[in-house]
Amino acid sequence: MFNGFGCKGGNMSPELSWTNAPEGTKSFAVTMYDPNAPTGSGWWHWLVFDIPATATELKQNAGNMDLNIAPAGVVQSITDFGKAGYGGPCPPEGHGFHQYIITVYALKTEKLGLDKNANPAMVGFYLNSNTLQKASIVMYYKR
């Protein structure tokens, strides 16, 4: 869970792993999105890209940029919390279950050409323009 916005959690990104990337994969990206946030546009919790094609995982807490756990060269850009890196779940109290969709993208480009200041819409545009395949898992959480 996020630590802020009324939530008191460890704000640790989950450990993720993947296998069987499609032929032609030159990099990966990972996003975490809550479509149920009461914003009219959902809430982006994590945007990680330029993950090397040789990578098969992100270790737990790789979203904490101060720890340098993510693979070298990885970019973590601005979330809807207004800063780069991972921002954990923090749905409004009593708002019911929220979906947290974590997606791993296999990309046909080595670099997206964006930096840590890229907003979620721009990252999404570049991801969708360069996706070979993607896979998602959904977690549910409420307060």
C-alpha cells in the first residue's frame, strides 16, 4: 500500500517475472494502472520501461528508485502521484474494490526515447506504438 494520501503502507512494488518473450523483443516495459480510481481517467501507479530484453524479472521494491534494484538503464517515469517510481494502492476508504492491472509489454524497440519526466499518456502512446505482445495480471484491493 502507498505511504501517503491517507494510507500508511510500505509502498513496495511487487516482484514480477516473465518468460517466453516473442521473437523480436528488444526491451520490456511494465505498468500498473487502476481503472476504478474516481478521477474520470483512472490512476497510473507505475510506469517502467527500457527494461533490457535479457531481463526476466523485476525484484520486489524495484520501484523504489533510491535503492537502484531495477536493471541498469531502466526508466521509471511520472505516475499520477506526481513523481517517478512506484506508488502503491491507496483507494478512497469505502469506495469498494479497485482493480490494479499490472501489464508486461514485449517491445520491438530497445528504447522508447522518453525520460523520467514523461507523463502516463505519453508513455502509453509509445508503448502501444511499439508493442509486440503484452500480458496482464489483475489484483484487487479496498480500504
